[in-house]
Amino acid sequence: MTGATGRVALVTGASSGIGAATARLLAARGMRVVVNYLHSGQAAEEVVADIEAAGGQAMAVQADVRETAAVETMVERVGSAWGGIDVLVHNALTPYAIKPFQEMTWEELGGKLDDEMRAAFVVTKAVLPAMTEQGWGRLIYLGTGLSRRPRAGMSALGTAKAALTQFARYLAQELGPQGITVNVVEPGPVADTKISQVLDDEQRQQQVAATPLGRLARPDDVAQAVAFYADEDNAFMTGTTAAVNGGMSMY
């Protein structure tokens, strides 16, 4: 990653899965990485230890990304240590219901929409002042292929992530003149993540069979796409969505 040394990246929900893989990769490419977590403090510290053992720099910081005060405190702590955040990878996944629409309450659907957008809003608001001041920044949001390709029981997550993707496009249009790029990474099914645990073996085999590359994504596959968007040299892509799904869905 050309010129990445010293850039500060905040990865939300980085104690496991895609977030942890992304934190490790960005650190390996020279960024100082903030490993945000909500409950899994020990796992987050293990990610930091892995990064430091490999010669990188990282710190674990607890914050509920839906809470303005908690996020502002986190950003202030990072600012005191390292300065402003240059790269935001918003990966944290808030809880959601898995059930048919006819069994779903408004609290389950509307609550997920509110959590999803509140978290994106709060974290983005907190990191933008430093980015706009320096005229450079990278905002990268983790979406899901479910926002385009429905699957039974997943309307709450898919609808909320579709809103997130459209939010990112509006940010891209508004923030471009300030030197800030905004992009979305939309994984298909990813093995070794919390979401993957809702699939049984038969469903997993069906998804593999529907994937031209012959396997499900791994967290590292998704991290590579995130790192591509975070790269110093990737200066002219904004408002785009990268589908990391092995060809399962093409758009």
C-alpha cells in the first residue's frame, strides 16, 4: 500500500470475522488500526496482539457504535494517541431478527433499520471533521448481497443494508469535493462469521453449488476488497459497490 504508513484506520466490530481480518490486513499494509468492539474485549485484544506480533500498530477500544457519546469518546482517545482517523471501515453488525415478514413485528424491522442507520450516522459524523480538515479520507461500509438478492427470513438485514448502501452513495456525492471517497463492500455468504452460523449444511452446499468459484467467501477475501478501497492510490473510485461473492450474483 503506497504511502499508507501512519494512516489511522478505525474498524468497527473488529474483534472477529471480517472486521478482525480487515484490521490485520490494514495493519500489515502500514496503517495504525483501531480495533473497535462492543462485548468481546478479550478477542479484540488478541487481534491487537496478532498485529503487534507481526510488527504493526493497533489499539482495542470499546464503544457501542450506536451511542454518540461512546463513539465521540473513542475518537477522542484515538486522537490523543494518534491524531485524526483517516480511514473508516464500518463493519459492526447490530442484532436482527431472522423470520418471515408475516411473523415480524415493526419493532424488529424498524428497530434494525434504526440501529443500522444510527450506527452509520454516528460513526461517520465522528470521523468526518478530521477528514474534511485535511481534505483526504476513506469511508468504507460493509453491506450484504442480501440487499439485492433476497433470501428467506432475511428481510430485516437485507432492507437495512440496502438503506446503508444508498446512504453511502449520497455521502459519496456530497463528500467528493472534499477529497473523501465513499464505497461499499457487499459480501455474499461468508464462512467463519456469525451470519454464517444461521445456515445449515444443506443450505451451505446449495450456496457453494451456485458459486462459480466453487466455495464461500472467507473473511480474508472480504478484507482484500476493503483494503483496495482504503489504499492511498485508489483515488478515483467513489460511490461504488464491490460484490465479494465468487460470482454467485453478478451485477
